[in-house]
Amino acid sequence: MASTNSSLKFVITGAAGFIGSNLTLALQEKFPGSRLTVIDDFRSGDFKNLTGYRGDFVAQDLATLDWHEQFGDEKFDAIFHLASITDTTNHDQFEQVHDNVESFRRILDFARPVKTRIIYASSAATYGPASEASVESNGAAPANVYSFSKVIMDNVAVREANEAPDWIIIGLRYFNVYGPREAHKGVPASMIYHLSKQMKAGQRPRIFKNGEQKRDFVYVKDAVEGSIRALDAQTSGIYNLGSGQARSFNELVDVLNKCLATNFQPDYIDNPHAHYQNFTQADLTNARNALGYEPQFSLEKGVRDYMQWLYG
């Protein structure tokens, strides 16, 4: 599909958010003849993220949106579903599960009759605490209600795909994504963003004690490329999108010092979180095989690109 360019029609939900806006602008660039429609209620997005966007915008709450009423019999080549309540500090279990799962169910109901390809955001958070690279076949161990809602979405997606083998539904488990257009998120923005701000302000970067916690930091340009590659996947599946590398917070501070031409020692603070992920790493075997996904940005290269974008 991705090789043909003329008049492809895509819907992107959550397109005013971080990954959604980067994906929308990349689709617009990659498929200049395409017709894009984005849906967002601005709960965790910002219109400024879509500067330069040339398509349609539907301001609606996906948990109550009647897709048939909104779009009638319009056919789409793919629906990218990135919208969700992304604030993991929102502990309202009903709201998180209801809004995330019911929004997804409404999309599936709309897409089912014509088997519209669906590419949706799952999450690496579904794996819970890990000490080695996470493989998609690992059991779910959600530590908060946000990741629980993503587990249910995965369960529903697998059920639907099994019942209709000719309908392609792809789940993408994004790891620790960072990059342009995340600042509007505030506290949930990446550590890379927050630490760089502290360092630019002349402060020592604050990280949790001893700084040896490790994360799979994936640059948003890689996450977007993997998402677009899902347009060509031949079968349904759920795939990890990460860098494939686990890097420590101490290493991250070193990388930031190099990129910002600073020389700060970390300021180690106590970790107040009881359920903290001390390790994340994506096993990329399945994403490589099914999507041809190959991350292009090491932490060094991604942070350098991001710092240029942030600070010029």
C-alpha cells in the first residue's frame, strides 16, 4: 500500500498529541496526494503541534463519537489510532478503561464491515516490571490502570483478528519515546526533555538514586517510521517499537552533557514511586521480520537531533 501514493485516505486519532502529530506530518510528507483526517479532543494534545498540517480536523471525544454519523459510507485505507488518556497519573479506573477501550471498540465497529486496516498504539507498559528484553509473547503484567486498558485493547484486537483473518489489525508497543512536539505534555514528557531543560537552566540534572535504571529510549522519528511500515504488514500482529537498547540514566546525562556542551554531575534524589520500571528494553525480532523495522537513531544521534530542534 505504502508504495502507491495517489489519493490514499487516512484517519489519525490523537493527532494533536506527541507521537500522533509527528506521524501526521510524516504521512503528509510521505504521501503528498493523500487525504488526511485527524480526530482529537485536545485532552492531551495541542493545536500548535500541527503547524503546517493541510488536512481536515474533527474535534470529538472518541469515547462517544458515532463514526457512521460523522463519516457516513466514506472508506479509508487505514485508521491510525493513537488517542488515549495517556496520563498514567490519572488513577480513575473507570475513566481510563472506559475511554480507552470503548473508543477502540467504536473504531473496530466502524472498520469491520469493509475491513479497514487498523494500526493502534499499545504500550510497552503492558509488560510491567522486566529485567531483560521484552518479547511480544511475554504475559501481560500491567502495573497501573493505563497499561491495563492497553492490555484489554490488545485482547480485543487479537480476538477480532482471529475471527477475521482477512482484516489486518496491528498493535504497536511504543517504548520510551522522546523527541519534538512533546513539551505540551508537561510532567509526562520524556526525561530527556526535562533533564535538558534543567541543564539549559544551569541546574544539575535530577535523577533517581544511583542512576543505573535503564530505559529503551526510542526517538520519535523511529517510532513514526515503524508506524508507517505497518501499512505494508501482511498479517495482523502486535509489535514492539523501541531502539532495542537499554541505556542508563547516568549514560543519558553523559549524552546530554556532550550535546549541550555542559558538564553537570547528576543530582541523585530518592525515588518516591513504589511501582517503578527499573528496566525497559524492546526485543525487535518480530518488528524486524514483519515490518522491516530497523531503528536509525542511537541515543547519541537521537538526542543530538532533538537538542538541535529544541534549542537550535
